[in-house]
Amino acid sequence: MSDDPEKEEAYCNKMRLWGAKCASNRSSIQSIQIDRVAYIPGKWPTPGIPKTSRSPRYLSSLPKPLTGVNNLFESSHRPYVHPVRLGNIFFGMKEKVADALRSFNLIEDGDSVDSQKSKLVTKLELRIDLVQIFINIDNHYKTSSEETDLWRDCLQRLRTAFPDHPRLPQNVKADKNFRNVALVKATTTWLAANEVDHLPPFKDESTFHVAWDKPTKMILTADGRHSRATLPDIFGKHSRHIPVLLQAWAYILSARWAELVPGAHLSRRDISLSDGNTSRSPPEHNSKSPVTINLGAVSEGAAQWWTALLSVERGWSATMSNKEGRCLHSPWSISLESEIPILISVEGKSTTSASADVLTTLSEAYSYLAEYSSVHRIDDDVYLASLAGALMIPASKYDGRSIALPVPDTHWGEKMEEDRRQHQTSSTLTGINNVQFDRLLTLSCNAKGTRALLTSVFCEVEVSSNLCGMWLQGSFAVLDTIKNPHSLLGILIRRDPDIGFLWLGSFVTGGNDKALREGRAGWWNIDLGAAAWTGTLMSVIQMPVPQFATDTRSISRADECRLLYLCHDINYTIPPLFPFPPFGSTAIEDTNIDVHEHILCGWDHGLRFSHLTWHCSDGTKVQQGPKVPSMATRLKNGVLQGSVPEVEVDYEEYDSEDENSEMVTRNIFTWLRGDDGFPVAERAIREHEWIDNLDSEDDEPIEGDV
């Protein structure tokens, strides 16, 4: 760099302008690669300068995170931008990049990017980082066999997933005081340090929705435009069975629910097979040829059960009553509609009988499902994919959303004989043990938790609050290029394979759209309970606090947040609303008295799940938890390695104002400084436009998600 401060300042300004041009002109950039996390350090905009004359906020409003310098508010440093290795920033667009560099006289006419690389590495102090982690994940698996292994591994995790997850005990107490929902409340106990005498444990309440006032509407539609479901194409023609199998899993989950929750009961009406039409649709749709589902040579009980499941006449119910005697339904109860008539066919004489109250037990339902799978040669993957979809039915109910699935294939009758000729061996199904099934059932009852787990794939605890908008916009600039829903699902699964079956279930039931919208907006729920029980990292609060040296003068504001929450003062009993940490660090003398004490105490600190306590209707308590208190440490996949192929990225929706970063930064500093106020050293932060309106009556600080 030049020794002339004015020239150096002008040079840095050129860098920012060049970065703005590249980031806003989608014809100039196809893709940008990162090494770790995205950030462009620099001064925040000077309040006295009109916005129109500033650099775009996402380039100029970013203090220096993750470095030795505290932040530029607290120093007299000139605007700082981080060194970059140019070699891996752009791929496939070198000439367009060179044109951009020449336009700012950063390289000479006739020079290429390669010829000036070493020169630019030493001079270019700008980093434009739009997240490309997902691109690398997408290109990690390419062959069909690897794709098949991905789906199979994702689904097989259902059998062993989350061994620390609690499960509803027998006779659990339900709160029936509400008109539209019944709740089960449990107490989660957390440890803040290895020694309980050093920092006392604290507790919070976990809530599970175990009944709703109405079943979830499920529509079988013949119009693919109306179906929000993505049936995994990796299963080929067997994917057409998923809408049918999902009905069976909904019944099985409800049957087990009725065994666990006091006052709940399961019933089924016998609907005559001779009635034929099981659809509820306008007359013009009923003129269409019906779909016939052939059950094969099955028992009378199996035929009646499947007819009840696929009937629009509410052939089965799983209900309980609230305090007022109103009927509440299990979380997996379905109100089925079909645009095309559905007929049930069995080999041999059809069974007819009068309507009567009958019951299919849990074990019988399991056997009927296995029998159907054997008849149609359905393998273990489709069997489990249907369960994954059923587990996400309560999330649809929680969102107030119906489920639209494609009508089952219209040529099943002909194809079943072909299947039998081609596949002489029976399907191989392995059941899920009862304890694991209860874990999955309990996980499914926590709709807020399952939705938080989905959006946790967009969390990176090393991306600070003032950069999270760039992180999300860059991520979605890439994800938006992926038009094939199966490819998109594969990328999301690879980001965190342990929760992959939840993403698969959400794609089957159509819940993926809302999860992606919440991820794009940077506004999603955090459920520390669900995070701990599944080992999922979804908040900066979950990271351990390191032991500090005795001569420590300052700590990161992220560690300051963690210690404040772990000390659990009355003003810090609710975690931050957003997952991203504040930038920079705080001098020890400026920290809260509790934080000051624990910085130099020499003990380990970190949020650990100890146990969960259920309250039963007979007054007893059931305690469940890991043998050793657990800490969520599973990081997300996607660190870039090696070269990344050329990918077309559309920046049409890129927001240079970065309102997400503004929102999250304001919130985390409100949470951090809302009690004791800002220290003098942070005056510039307090007066910045992102935070300066905290006293406004129409902009109340958000403290957390209750």
C-alpha cells in the first residue's frame, strides 16, 4: 500500500465501489467462494453523510469481526478491509472480473487477472463473500449410487436418531384448559458448569401439543400445480404409494398416542366396500375414472381398515375431550378429500357389512401396513419415507396449513401383476423398536421444535449479527438457482444429515416452503430443548465458553452473551431471539459483574442438557435424560474445499440495505445491553442508526421467544 494516507483512503474507497459494482451486477459474477465465513470489515456509515453518497450498507457497515482488533468504533483506525486470496474468488468469469478491475484502474489494459494475481493478492484489501457452501455440498455427490445411499442413510437414521430425546410416558398429564388445544408440559433442567456448586442448574418449561380442535385437512389432487408435495423420485414408481402409506402411519401414531395420553381413545367406523366411491369432490370431478387401490388377498379386517383410512367419511378418529367436554383430535388426525374417486379392491369376494364401531389395534395396524408393503413389493426406504411425512403432519397443523398430495397412480391394478412378475421376492421391512417409536412420536408432537430444527441448517454461529444478512442472501442466491426440488432436498439433507428425514418429511407434506421463507428472512424459532435433545446447533448460546488466561483483558461479545445466559440473572432467563452472535469484544472492566466473576474463575462453562421431568396424572414424576449431561456440538457440513464448478447465480433479489443484519444486530445488542446499558467504549455502536432508535415507542426491543 502507498505511504500517502490520502491515496490509501482513495484506494480503499475504490475497492468498496468495485465490490458494489460486482455484487450488484449479476452479469459480472457467476459465483464467489469462501474459506470460512463471509465478512467485509470496514467502518459503519458516518451519520452525517447522506445515504445516497455512501457505499452500499452491506459493504460499508461491517465492523471487523473474528480478528484481534476489537472493532473500529473503538479505535482511530482508518477504514479496514480484510486481505483476500484472489485465486479462488471467481471461477469461469476471469475476463469480466478483469474488466471490472480495469474500470477502476486496478490493473492495466491488456493485463489479465492471472498476470496480476500476485500483485492483487498483496494490494487488494477487499473481500466479497457470498456464501457458496451449498454449491460445494451439491457437487459432493454426483453418481446415482451416491444419491441412493444419501436417501437410504437419511431414512435409516429414523431407527436410531436422537437417543437423548425424551418420550411421552404412560399416563402423562395433559393440560386440557384450552378450547382448541391440549398441552403436555415438562420441565427441562440445564447445567451451566461442570460443578453445580459453581453455577446452579436452572430450569425451563417445554411444551408439547398433544391434541387439536380439528384434524389436518389432506387433499389428494390430480392437478400437480396444486400439490405442494415432493415425492422422492429416487424411489421410482414406488413413490406413488407414499400418499397411501402416510394414512397408515397417521393411524399408527394416533393409536400409540391413545395408549399414552389419559382420556384419549381410538375408534374406527366400518365403511362398506360396496359403497365404492371414497371421494368428496365437485360433480364434474367425480365424472373422472376412479383410482383403484388393490389390496391383494387380505383379511376382512385389513380391507375394512384400509377402506376407513382412505375414505372421506372420517372412517377413523383419535380423540380426547377438554375441560369443557369439547372434542380434540390427535396431532396426526386427518380429514381426507380427493378430487378423483378412490376405490378399494381385494382379491376374492368383497366384504359388505353394516356400519358399526370397530377397533383396529396398534399391532393389527402394523401388520396390515407390512402386508400391504409386501403385496406391492415396497422396500424399506419408501416405508420409512412415508413415516417421515407422517411425523411432519403436526407441523402442518401448527402452521394452519392443509396438505396437498398427488392422487395415487391410476394404473395400480395393471401394474401390480407386472410387479409380481418382476419381483418374486417379498419386500424386506424392519420394524422400529417401541422406545424409538415413542421418541419419534414425541418429537412430532413438538411442532415448534421440528420447525426450528429445519431452519437450523441456515445457522452458522461464527457469522456475526452484522453479517448474517449477507450470509443468508448469498446462500439463497445459490439455492434459488436450484430448480429441481429433489436436488434442493438433497442439498438440505447433506447440510445436516442427522435431521435429513425431517426435511424429507417436510417436502412430502409441503412444509418446506415456509421453512425456506423463514430462512431467507432470517426470522425463525429457536428451541433450545429440541436442539439439545437432537444434538443440533441452532444458537450461539449453545457453544461452550473457553477458559480464559489470567491476563485476559477482553472477551468476545459472543462469550459475554453465553456467560450472561448461563449465570441466569433475572434479566437473562430468556435466550436471544436470533442465533447469530454480536461482533467484536468487550473489555473485562465493562462486563456485567456476574460475567466478570466467571471470566477468571478457571471453570468450564457451557449449556448442558441434564434431564427432562414429565408430570403424570397420578401425581408421579418421570425423569428422562442422557447418562452424562450433553452439549450440542454437531456442526453443519459445507466448508469449501478445492475448486467449485461454474454456477450461474441470480442476484436479482439481493438487498444492498441488508435489513436482516440490521434487525438481528439491534436485537442482540438490546438483549446484551438492555439491562446495564452501553459502556462508554461502545458509544459509537449505541449512536449508530441501526441501534439509535431503541427508545422509539413504535420500535420496542425484542428480548426473546417465550
